[in-house]
Amino acid sequence: MLTLAGTGISLGLSSAAHASSGKNVMVVLFFRGGMDALNLLVPRNGVNRSHYEVHRPNIQVPTNRILNLDGAFGLPEQCGALRSLYADKDLAFIHSVGMPDGLSSRSHFHSMAMFEQGTPGNATANSGWLARHLQSNPVLTGDEIIGSMSPGNAPESMLGDHNVMAIDGVNTGGFHPNGGRYEDLHMAALRNIYGGNSALDLAMQGTMDNVVTLSDLSLSIPSFYPTDALAKDLALVAQVIKADLGMHIAAVNYSGWDTHQNMGNQGQGYFVDRLGAVSDAIGAFFRDLGNAGLKDKVTLVTQTEFGRRVRENGNRGTDHGSGQVMMVAGGNVNGGQILGEFPGIHPDQLYKNSDLRPTTDFRQPLAEIIRGHLGNPNVSTVFPDWDGSVDMGLVSNQFELPGDLLLDTSFE
């Protein structure tokens, strides 16, 4: 991927004169650092609550600071916007998601590579799962001005997608590579330099055509968005979706989840405050899309490279673990439910004697979104050596599914 110097705008955008409207969108939000599962989706009662309190005497979220979801689990009280989405049946959770048995890694880089490449057990694939989806989806027609985007640098999941647009943000200079009094002269000079027929020339010509198109857009951010980094990134994604430029995939990163120490105390502190920022940002994102009548078109799914260990450590934090929680939000989501099998956290139930045991292959919910929401039947291309022939009932399918799909939530 090449980028216009100083702009964050990537080369390789489609040179189409118009967007193909009406496409469904998936936004993948990756929590960098390894987000803890048990202080996000918190046990509220019964034996799981008892074990949770024993394992986490200091960093536990007390029951009087939990927003109830389904009786058995709840969210920290800072997550009011997520609780509202859940109550409106626009948000589902999947507990204990991870790699197939024996393929988990506690290395940030190795695990991120496997999740983003979509290749359990292999961290050296030459493409990302989002890139393979974009290349294999028959719904895409090639007339998308911005078919895929990422605020900031594009993640490894987009490796191989030469059309991804990476953009730092919206400012007074708009999208122009050198906005201001000399912008027309600058563009004329670029067109003169890159006026040939090479791949670089053609990429630059298409990019410059699209800079002109983008510079005419008004991508103002609604005032109800919070001002933190995640909210700004989701706000930018929402404005591009609303601009009707053929957006199909967006990837957003949000770091700060490697909580080896000082997670917090009794439902207060760093971790739950950061969850509150996530909750408020996602809530504003779907408020924005709902106001525009686009909520049913967009599904947001979260990932992280691993969960944390069940027991707190001596620094009131948690170390690298396995099972994680996925959130799936949108108007096309069968929300208001917690999917997946919770394996329990009795010492005898822990994976490697320390971790939340993964019970749902991470590819399963992603495959259902790809197939039912985005219209791509080529799941085995997106996730090699895996057919994804299960259906969790996660999304209301807007595309016809193969007849052999079963309603099944079991681990593959």
C-alpha cells in the first residue's frame, strides 16, 4: 500500500466516477493488547460468580455495579450505551471465543497475526481475511470509490487489499494532499509527473480523481460524539458510510488493553473507564447511523488477540490468556442475547489451568456475518481449510444461504 506523503491517503482507490449505493457494511473493531473477558461480561450469580470472586478478590466488579443482561451475566455500570443497544436487540455478545484447541498463542504478535490473517496455527500467510473477503465477494462490482478504509494505518487483516483507503481524519484541509492556495498547481504537477501508463501512474491518476471527489464532500462530525480517539475514528467511518461511496469494509484499531497491572478496584478504575469509552463511542456511532436510516446496513464486530487469565495477578492486573468476548452490533443483528457456551471458571474447567477455555471458533461468527450480511458465499476462500457450515443465528440473513447450514453453536 502506498500513501500520499503527509496525508494518510492511500494509493489504489477505484477510479470510478460514482459509488455503488446500498451495499451492506462490516466494521471490524480490534482491541489491541488483549482485552479481558470476565470484567467485560461479568458473572452475576451462582457458582460462576463464586469462583469469579475467589479468582479476582480485588479487581472484580461488584454485583451492585453490574448492569444486568440475561440474569447470569452483566456489564460494568460504565457501559450504559452498550446495555441500551442490547436492550434494543441491536447487540449480541459471544462468550469464550478463540482459536481451535491447541492453537492459541499468548504472544501479542503471533496471535494477532493468526486472527488477522484468519489462519489458526499459521502466522505467516501472505494475505489477511478481510482482503480475501473483498477479493472474493460477488456482491462487489468494482464501482466503489471507497470500498474499504481504515482510520490510520491499515491492519494486517487487510494485507493484500490494494484498494484500502487509510486516512488520518477530517480537517480543514479536507482530503487534498496539499490543501491551500497552491492546491490546484500541486494537483496539476502530480498529473504531469504521473501521466504515463505504468501501474504507479494509473494508481496515482485514480487517486487524484478520487481526491477531487472526496474534496467536494462535507464530512462534518455530529456534536454528540465523544472526543476520544475511538469515537473520532468511528465518527469518520460513519461519515464515509453516509456519503454513499460504496463503503463495504472498515477496520478500526483501539489499543490499551494489555492490563498486567492496575486494572482497577471493585468496579472502578482504568479498565472499566476504558470500557465506558468504548460503550459511548459505539453508542454514538449507531445513533449517527440510525439518524441516517442506515443502522440495518452496518454490522460492527469486535476482536482482540486473546483474553486474559482468570486469576488476577499480584499487581491487580491480569496476564495473557485465551478465551475472549466478541461483540456484534447493528440493526441486522439478532441482538439481546449472549451466544456461545460459557465453559465455567472452576479451577478444573480452566484451559491450561489458568485461562477461560475457548468454546467458539472465532471464524464461526465472522463467517456468518460475511455470508448472511455481506453476501459472500466463499467462506472457504476467506478462511482457508474451513467451511464454516454452521449458523449461530447471529444475523438476520439478507442473502440466501446454502441449504446445508445447520443451526449450531458448537465449537469446530
